[in-house]
Amino acid sequence: MRLILILLFIGLFSLLYAQHTIVIDGQFDDWQQVTTIVTDPANDEHDTDWYSDGKAQPEPRKYADVDLLEARFTHDRENLYGYVKSRGIVGRTARSADGYKAGRYYFIITIDMDNDDVTGYPIQEGSYWPNSIGYDMNMEVEFYDGAFNTGHYLHHGFLAESELEQGRIDLYNYIIRLAPANYDDYLQWVVFEDSSFVEVSDKGPVYQGILKVAVSEDGHQAEMQAPMWGFFWNENSVPICTLGNTIDISFSLEGSGELSESAQEAGYDGTTSMWGSDTAEPIEDYVLHDFWTTADLKHSARPLLFHLKQNYPNPFNPSTNFEFYLPTAETVNLTIYDAQGRQIQDVVTATLPAGTHVVQWHARDQAGRAVAAGLYFARLTGGNQTATIKILLVR
């Protein structure tokens, strides 16, 4: 019995460890422990016009930089992580400084957020292959003109321009409605640490937000981290991406191809685009397991990780409670921001011991004035860790 318990503890510890040690630093040893893997054949990159041209399937294109060989996916309590390996150089683009056309390159992770094929769109509409259906949102990185440009979130939830405009109104209230969609109508945005965001389009301007990316020294590997809260919330204030959800994931690499082998063979001099992409088979029915509140861990004396729980009550009036856990003694800040990212009040600024802490906010600003009803964000920071939740004050 003792041996069995030891083995169970080792297995549980290994599982927990595997969920918490991805660091976006361009060093990829930590990905060896991730076992959610999909491989893709070499030399199967293709054009990106086949669907719009009415063809049944894509045509081959020689473009090693987008030739996806392997993808991995994992998560922790706060973030989604993706890894890709390419036959060529991830993120390589033509540069205008070299006399070429400014090129584009995309590392794309497309997600079926509700495990429902009715919502979202079929990815073949974007000329991705093989096709799969029901994809709602992206975590995505764009490289442009020789450099990292943006790390952004993207929502496909619209079938017409009128729906897109309503979706934009919702977006500025941090609301995402998963619905049937097409490829052409979408919203994309960069989220910042202070909970504000900016809507963006391809090719700049450059915004550096909470989504992180790193490329290996040899260029063949890349990793991405997307905090879950950047996908925002549905109309019922439920996070779009949260522990317990089941999702499908599709990985793609795509580029404008001014420096591709096909462009070189055609005699182009870096001023003509020859787009290409490669998409792996999807990872289906991936569960965002909560490894930190399983039955085994509930009987533990304390949780294992830095964590900010959802406030209670929520919605609230006039006060609400915040409970958070610190695995070690730490100097922390718990700060309230409004929906525009403006700082409202520092609820806590202190060095606290390890353990669980509960504090209360009375819906007042730093000067002691009552604040208006509406959407706010609570952000807990300590060391190099951050947790953010959405809260709603009603009057």
C-alpha cells in the first residue's frame, strides 16, 4: 500500500509539474514533458487561394518556413500554451530595408471554444487544409517586415457585416458571443496587462500585449503563451476560456512567401508574394483539466499555486470579497481597474505570508469616492506572476 501511495504521489506531482513549467524563453527542453502532440508530414505546404478559387483541395507550394512538422499544446491555471516545429525558419519574412516587399508570417492556433461544431467556421474557408469545423477564436502571432509585430486574439462569430458591428460593440464591453461564422468577418485585438485592449489589423502598427512568443536560436521552433482571460467573457459573465472546458485545437503556419522556394524558382526578386500555409490535423476533445482542485488536492492543507479566485458575491453591491493564495511570502498588489484600463484603487499593497488571504473592496476609488456601476477588473500581482478576474458592480 505504501508503494502504491508513493507511486500515486509521484504521478500526481509529475502531472502538476508538467502543467506549470512552460517558460516562454526560446529554450524548449520544458516542452519535452508535454504529451499532447500532433505530427505533420514534411513537404506538404500548399497555396492559400484554392478555396476561393473553387478548387476541391490545395495545390502544393514549396515554402519550407511554413512547413509544419510538429505541434504541442498544454495549459496551466491561467494560460494556454502552443509549440510548433518547422522545416524552415519560423517568423522569417522579407524586409523592406533589404529592398524587398515587407513580408508577413503567422503562427496560428485556432480553437473551437465550446466544442460545438455549429458555432464558429470551417477552416477551409481560409484555405487551410485539412478542413475541420466549428472554430471560434484564435491565439495568434504576426511577424511583419522582419520583426515580431503583434500577439493577438481573434474572434470568428459573424455571418455578415451587421453582425460584425454588433460584435464590435460587445467586444468593447468585453463580451464575446460564440455563434455561427464565416472566415471573412472577424475581430482581432491585443490585450495589455492593465486590462485595456486595442483592436488591430494585419501589418501593424506594432503593439506588445500579454500574449507572448519566442523562437529558438536556429529558428525551427516557436512557443506561444496566451492568458485565458484575454479571450474575455460571454454575455453571462462566464469566461470564454476556463478550466473544465473541452476544446478542439488546430495549428497552422502561414506566410506571404516572398522568400519561399516557389518564389525563387519563379524568378521573383523578393517583391512578389507567393502565399503558402500548412495545417496539422486537429487536436480534438482537449480538456482544460483543473489539476489543482481534484479530489486528491482538495484534501491538501492548502493549494499549490499563486491564485486569485473569482470574487464573491459577483455581481455585487456595495461590497465584494477577494480570496487569493500565495505559495510563499510575497509582496503583492491587488488593484482594481475600470473597463478602460484606468486604475481605480489599490485594495492591497503589502508583503504577506504564504497562505490564503481574504480582502474586501467597498466599490470606492483611491480618494474614497463611490464608483459607478459597471464592469471592472481585479488584478493580483506578486513576483513575476499575475492573475486577473472580471467583476461587475450593480447599483
